[in-house]
Amino acid sequence: SLLARSLTIDRHMDEYERIISKTDRAVRTLSSSSLTQFFVSLLVLSIAIGGAFVNFNLIARPMAEMVGGTSLIVGFSISSIAALVIILVELSMGLFLMETMRITRLFPVIGALNDKVRLRLVWVFFTILFFLASVEAGLAFMREMLMEDDSKIVAALTGTAEGGMADTSNHYLWITTVAQMGLGFVLPFALMFVAIPLETFVHSMRTVFGLIGVGTLRTIAWLLRLIGNIMRFFSNSLVQIYDLIIFGPLWVEGIVRTRNTKDDAGVDASSTF
């Protein structure tokens, strides 16, 4: 076991030396690891966005009764904005709670606090998050009541008789009510753990953006070289075409100049005699 442990230590030391020396193998290893972490954290964040969307639908309808659903701000209803603000505050409280528990390290200032202040902040953030989760559970209960009132109004306006079917459905109404209240209470605590993949996503994003930047610059350099070679070959072709076209007139001009020179020489010789 000591031999295996020593071999493992030697292998890790070799990897560390390659990373320090910035060899190509170490760079490729780190890049592939960052890419894996980036896409895994992106997948988890996408799932968390789906949970936040479900949470938004649970509280958007009752928020319209609380803040009014007719007013618009920049094309969005006040109820939708209020529901979105509540979800964002829950995410912030969950993120700060994970920071004070030193599970994540996105905010070094929070992690650098002494234990006494940090534990107080843990209880403060947990209390706020628990209160918001309780509020969401109440809003989910209110949503079920509003949906039931809407169905009764629609049935009264259309003249549809509910009868025994409505009585039977009322017996099972508490199931959906409890389910919605449970979702409204549990989802804020579930979204709290988004801080973990968010931290991984932020740290790996630098490497991914660096790779994208390097690939973009290499592509631009390749395109510029291609355009430069095309223009060079095109200019050489133009020069050769020009030489081919101008060859005939230059040849005729040379013949004419030779004849004129001979005629001038003959005239000078005859005048000398």
C-alpha cells in the first residue's frame, strides 16, 4: 500500500510540474476539464431555470390579486414583475446562505467573516428564505382557490351543471392544493443549491471564453491569410494578363523603332558622302 501511495504521489507531482511548466499536455487536460465542468454546470443551471419557471407560474396568478394585474411597466404586468422579484430575492438569499455556510466561494468577503458574525448571518438568511418559502406556499394555496372560483364563474356563465362530478372533484381538491403548497415551499430551498453549479459555471466560463476567443482569432487569421493569398495570386494573374496583352503592341513598336533607326542611319550616311 505504501508503494501504491508513493506512486500516486509521484504521479500527482508530475502532473503538478507539467501544470507549472505550462506544457501542451497540461493545457489540454485543464481545458478539457473546464469544458466538462462548464457543460455539466450549464445543464444543471438549465434544470434550475425550469424549476424557477414552475415557481413563477405558481405565484404569478395570486400576485395579480395582490398588486393588480392591469398595470404595465415596460410592457410587462406588475404581477409578473413582482413574482419575478420574489424569485430573484429567494435566489439571492439562497446564494448568500450557501456563502455564509462556506459551501461556495463566490464572495470572498462573506467567507472572510469571523464565525460568530457568519453564523448570525446564516440564521438571518435562513429566516428570510423560510419566510419567503412560507409566503409562496400561501400564494400557491391562494392560486388554487382562485382557479376554483374561476371555474365556478365560467360554469355559472355557461349554464353548465356541475352535479355529482363537481362534488366528487371537491373531495380530491385538497390533493392538488397540498401539492401546490408543497412545491411553493420546497422550490425556494431547492433553488438555493443553484449556487454550487453557478460557481462552477463562473470559474469554467473564463477558460471556455478563452478557448472561444483563441478559436475566433485563429479563424480570422486563417481567413485573412486566405484573402491575402487570393489577392496575391489575383494580382500576379493581372500582371501576366497585362504582359500578354501588351506584348503585341510592344513588339510592333520595337519593329517600328528599329526601322526608323535604320532609316535615320542611312540618311546620315548619304548626307556625309
